[in-house]
Amino acid sequence: MKLLRIGEVGSEKPALIDNENKYRDLSSVIKDLNPDTLNFETLEKIKTTDISKLPVLDSNLRIGACVSKPSKFIGIGLNFKDHAEEQNLPIPKEPIIFSKFTSCITGPNDPIIVPKGSTHTDWEVELGFVIGKKGINISVDQALDHVLGFFLVNDVSERNFQKNKGLTWDKGKGFDTFGPIGPYIVTKDELQDFQKLDMFLDVNGKRMQTGNTEKMIFDVKTLVSYMSSCMSLHPGDICCTGTPPGVGENMKPPYFLKGGEEVVLGIDKLGQQKHQVIPYKN
């Protein structure tokens, strides 16, 4: 099933896209798509609901972030072989983990705001997934039992803050609006080929990134197992899994977002995002 959140910021309703592409209001079934409800029990509850009797929401309403208030937003760096090669960096022997601050999360068509003083704001189309079952030290064989579904992510990044202002990447990854997710979660049972999905990202109509999730160095089950060896994973936790080549910092000359651009990105079966880039204003 496809799960999403519809409405203005702070007033989103949980919804489901039915077989006729209508947005069905799930708020009589669950309160939100958050750590309390993003679990396999909720999916079973929705499956036993007569979807045809749920109210239809206006398809022109804003689509919000597909997960609300996760406890963690985990990123994986340099996880595409061809992206590591374009940066002339060695292939990682273990997953590179960083955090995106949860306050960066926005909807799939909300604006991206260039941070104050930034001259190195960049884009990254990525596959995201959400955890549906608590676990720690999860084996690779059992890892996918903990994944509820998948979604599209733009891992917006400020390269100067990421790479030149200390030893961690986090500060360049977590500015407000740097975590657009959605438009919807596709549950795992409906996306068996998540390791073979085409990806793209355009800036002002020009194709910048083209890739496929089969190029990931560490696949989803490996990432789940590895992350769970570093921290407990909880329902609602989200992760973005790395980006293919074509980011702005590796262009010759480098190209970064200043404001005024339109960024469009997508992954097969996971929909698209469309953002206007806005320069910082005091």
C-alpha cells in the first residue's frame, strides 16, 4: 500500500492511495504516520479496513512528509560505487553513518531554503526506508523483517559545513528544509525490487543524476544490520541510503544551489519531488 500525509504543516492527516489513485483519509483508523503507528500491526489494521468507505481527500492539498517525528534520521555516505569513483575516494569497507537532524524534514514539494552564508548547497537523490519493528544487533538474514517500507529522499547537503568545519558531516546535512521525504511510503510487500530501481534528479530541467539502487555498495539488509549494531532501531526511524553520481560539487566547475532553481527528482515506483530553491532571507 501507499501511505502518505496530507494537509498544511502541522495539520497533516494520514492517508492511503487507493487503486483509483484517490487519497483516502485514514484519520479514523490511525492518528498519524509516526513512531506510534508505523508498525506491522498498523498495516494489518489498515488491511482489514473497508477503504472504500473512508472519506476522499482533495488531491490538490499539500503533501506532507510521509513520516512524522521520527526519533532518528540516519544517513549513509558514499554508498554508491560510481559516486565514490567520481570523487576519487576509496570504496568504504564499512557503512559511513551520519545523522540528519529531524528538524530538517519537510514535504516532497516544499521549498528548499539555502542556509545563511551558504555557497555550497548541493542535492542528492536517495532511496529511503522506514523501520517498523524494534531491534538491536539484528542479523542480516532477519534485517528485512524490520523494514516497513520505502520512500524517496532528497539528502540536501551543504558541502562546506559538511567537509570543512570539523570532523563530522552532521552539521552540513541537517539545516532546515534539508530533508524532504515522500511523497509516500510504499510498503515492503509491494516493492520487492527495491534493490533495482532507477533514480534521477534534474536542476532547472537539466539531468544531473542518473542511477540505480543496484549500484549500492551496502544493500538495505546490510545497512539495517550494521546500524542496529551501533544503536537500537525503533518504529518510525528513517534512513537514506546514499546517492548516485552527478552531485554539484563534482561538476567541472562545481555547481551549487543559490536560489531560484527548480529541483525535480524521482525513483521508480516511489514517485517524484519538486522543489523551488529559495535564498536565505533575514
